Amino acid sequence: MTLGPVQLLVLAFDRPNFTGEIVRELARLRDDAMIRLVDALVVQKGEDGELTALQWSDLSIAEAQDMGAVAGALIGLGQGGGENVDKGMRAGREAGADGHLLDNEAVWNVADAIPNGSAAAIALIEHAWAGPLRDAVVRAGGVAVSDEWVHPLDLVEIGLTAAAEPEHV
């Protein structure tokens, strides 16, 4: 299975105003082969505490099992390799058997963490566009040394830090 970088995105909505715009944008990005939604979970808690949960994945059950197996094997490798890799692979494959990598427990964890009248989303997004670029870098003998998202507030912080430093003459 070819896999691009996967991003874990967690979003909070203090006063959700869901109009379908987010779903349409995700569909557009998917249709343009920019992303693949590995798994997404949205939990909305009404003012009365009633829960509504929606889960969505672009993966087939077989793909979810394969991706779960890869993730489990890598976790097992980090836990010392050998038998842990096999255990992790089996556990990951089993976790993906319902077509999702985020399990039902995640719904309750999110629901417990948000106040009434709000919503939260967790998304695993594969950046499909980045796979061919990564492969080209590898073929050229390159390796990623750092990988960070730079947000506008990061740039503001850099500016504030630079402004606070004394000028060197």
C-alpha cells in the first residue's frame, strides 16, 4: 500500500454552525486526489447534553485493516521489535475490521471533553499529493530532517521574539 504522510487534525467548535461546507471541501480535496480521509469523527453535544456522532472514512475495510496493520507494526517496532511487531500488526488489522481506525471509545472520550452546545472533530488525513514528492526526494538520496506546519501565529511569535531581542551592533 502506498501511503502519503498522515496528519492528525483535532478541531474544536465552541458554537458549531455546520452547513455542509467542511464536508464539501473535504470531498473536493478528495476528488482532486489531494487527500484521502483515513478516518474522521465528529461529535456534537447539544445544549441538553444529547450526543450526535458522525464517522467517515475513504478507506475500504481491507484498506483500513492494512493501514491498521502498518500502524500497529510500527508501534510494535517502537516497543522493541520482534514479537511486538507481530502483535501490533495483528491488533491493528483487527482494529480496522470495521473500516475505521478511530474506535467507538473515541466518541466517548471526545464527548466527555467538550461542553454542552459544542462540537469537536478528529481527522486522520493522508496527504496523497505529498507521496510522489517524498518518493522523488528518496530517489534523489534525500531524507526529511524536519517536518513542521508553520501557522500565521508562529510567524507573529517569531516577530515578537525578534522585537524583544537587543540589536547587535
